[in-house]
Amino acid sequence: MRQRTLASAFTLQGKGLHTGMNLTVTFQPAPEHHGYKIQRIDLPAQPIIDAIAENVIETTRGTVLGAGDAKCSTIEHAMSALYVFGIDNVLIQVNGPEFPILDGSAVPYVEKIKEIGTLEQEAERNWLEISHIVECKDEKTGSYIKLTPAEDYSISVTIDFNSDILPEQTATLCSLGDFEKEISQARTFVFVREIEPLLELGLIKGGDLNNAIVIYDRETSQDNMDKLCMLANGSKRNAKELGYIQHKPLVWDNEPARHKLLDIIGDLALIGRPIKGHIEAIKPGHTINNKFARLIKQETK
């Protein structure tokens, strides 16, 4: 039950989901009580952002951390892997405004952490234990998260997008030890109907069928479909054929629900303490995940 850091540094490279930039991110060992910190080494003075829930400044299509003029997005997949392996202290250096999306899952981080290993430190871990139920609800969206006291950390998730192609799904993680096998491969996903508005917002410039599952559940024109397939580096598709679009087949039928579970782990890692309790989430997303993380920190001060 002692704090842990990485046994050595590791580096990953790839394009950013939203910026499309070629990015390099390096994870460095850090001393006791350091926590998670992100350093923008491409900016003057190389500012450091504390990776904590209070520093989340945007949750539109991912978790964005910010401090002063520095910000960093698409962090949740890396955070989930660090948390699951019990890593408390790490300095993350990145040369741009987001982490690379890689394959859209947590697998690249899991593989690197397993390769280099972790190092036990002297200080004890500061466990987050609660004696009462804590819950958070968004009346507008119907999103809901509840934390119930328990000896271990477990999560159950239900998603519902009112879609015939992506029906209501559930996913459960009974033990963090099952994360690598049951959750880490789950990739991020997006609906075709969301792509154009996201592009208009200047987002997902680096998205393609290698790093995301695309769900086509509402028919569009053939011209629109051709344009979207070109942007996603995919082959042409008949606009009348609804369904999933990606280069790699689904790992599980409920892969989207499992990815939402992965996101929750990463977003709640920003609480900064290992959790004991069962989390139940209905229609979760980065916005309510962060709201809940802040609430938990207030409840346990």
C-alpha cells in the first residue's frame, strides 16, 4: 500500500485527435507526493499543469486541463492506464496541446507500463474511503454517477444514445486487475452526425478509421458520405447502408460502453487519490465525470 512511480521513462508518438499535429509524449518517474503533472515542453518556460480535477477547463470531446496559458487535452486514456497500474507519481512531458490519440484506446500505455515496470516508493498511499453514498445527476442530459462505499474499486456503466445502431449497452469492471483484458482495448467512438459539427469547431482533425469507431445511424446524402469517408481515410461507402465504420472489427459488441468505462477511470484519476468504492454510471461523459470528481474531493476534504 505504498506509493508507486514508473521504473523508468517511456515515450509514445502519434498524431493528435483534434489538432492533427505530430506529437511526442514522455512519461518520467517522479518523487513521492508529486502526483500527476503535465509539462508543455514546447512552450516558453515549459509550464507545468497539475493534472487535477479542478484544472479541467473543457469537456466537449475529451478532458482538457489548463493552467495559465498552457492547456493539454485527450489525457483520459493515459490517465486510466496510470491509475490502474497504481502509479501515483509521474511527470508527463508533451510537445503540443494534446496527447497523441494512438489507436483510440489505452493499450499503447498499458503495453509500455508493463514493459518498463513500476517502482515502489517509501510513502504510503492516501486512499479515498467514504462512509456514505455520493451521487451526482445532470437533469438536462439524464447523466448520473453514484459512488457507494466498498472495500475495492469497481465500476458499472450504462450508455444510451437513442440509436438503433448503438442500442443501450452496459459494461462492468469488477476488479482493476481485469482492466487490461476487459477494458483497455476499447476504442473511442463518434457518430457520423457529430463529425461535421466537430470539424466546424476545429476538432477531430486527426480522427480516422484507425483510431476511432464511427457509427452511422442516420442516413445522409451520398455526397456527404463521400466527403466524410475521404476525411476519415476510408474507402467509399453506400450512404444507404447504416452501421459501424472502422478498419479494425469491434473487439466486443459492447465496445462503446467499455470505452465509456475506460474514460471514467481516467477522469476520476484526477481526484488524485486511489478510490475504494463501487461506481455506478448512467449515460456518463467527460462533463459529469469531472463534476463528480470535484464533488468527491469536496466530500472528502
